[in-house]
Amino acid sequence: MCGRFTLETPKNDLKQVLKDWLRKDDEAWLNHYASRTLIRPGEPVLALYEEHGRNRLTHMLWGLLPGWVKDPLAGPRPINARAETLGQKASFRAAWRHHRCLLPADAFFEQKERIQRRDGQPFWLAGLWDRWIGADGSELDSCCVITTRPNALLESLHDRMPVIIPNGLEEIWLEPGDGAHRRNLEPMLEPWPGDDWCRRGASQLRLF
């Protein structure tokens, strides 16, 4: 499970991470960027996604609201999607095919432990997104984090962990596609090696 994460990377450092994906009109999102020591479900998260052949950067609400839902106030808003059932669950099936996204983070929490890269660098959480459009034309973009079974580093904490997309595979992950392309993504859903990662006691007292 992934229910809390951080994005504390300084703005200029984050711009370097995102430089290959930023368009001029996307930079406005970073002008209002502030580091966040704790990001919770229901809050806006920075997300990289592909639409109309272009990669875009925006804020989405964490908690997926499928576009086909009639009443946005009724029903669950899942924050996680199990990698094993992405193509089976109605809430995730269409997004898995056409609406994948990436959420920049530099740590996530499990059982009040902080999990991060040993070098402290940010990384990509794999996600799904969708757009809900109301009867009045209002729009809401929302997302969830994909989870998989735990690696050796995390198996003593929880039976799930977030899927991490390695640097260099962003374009492949974001590109919409079905069939063979989607099958090529399945190896990315496997647990990632924990050698370059570490667990630390979290300093935040109010994680939940």
C-alpha cells in the first residue's frame, strides 16, 4: 500500500528532474510549487501525464474518480490500484490502457517508516489517472498509485508496495496503448530491487 508520501525536493532541483518534460505553459505549475513533507489522500499531487500526443504536468487529486461515474460524491475514491488486477477492475481498466501517469516523490511511508533512495534523489511513482466531466462542463483530474507485492526491504512492513518506474522509461510508461504495448509494461509492475533503497524511522508524528 502507499498512503503517504513526500516531495521535499527544492524547486530548482525538481526543475532539473522535469526539464525533459516541461513545456513553457507547464512551468506555471512549478511557480507555485512548495515542498511538502507529507502528502495525504484527497490532496492535490503533481503528476506527469500524456494527452493528445504531448506530455503535460499538472496537479491531480489523489483518489481516482473514473470518468464514467455519475455522482462524484458517491462511491469509493481508490488511492491505490493492485497491479495484478488493473485489466480486470472496472475502475482501472480504461485508465490502465490509456491514462497512465507518473507522480514525482522522494519518499513514502509505511508503518511510520520512511522509505527512500539511499542517494536521496526523487523517483517516479507509477499511477493511473482519469478525468471526470460534470453536467456543467466542470472537470476534475484525479489519480491513484499502482501497488505490487513487496520486495525484501518492505515485506516485514506490509504486503504491498508502490510500483516505481525507473528513470529512462518514462516515455514508454506514459504512451497510451493496448495489446502488445501494454504487455510490454507488465515487467515494470514487478517488485523493484531494494539494494539502492533504505528504511528510516519517520520524524512526522501525525502520519495517519
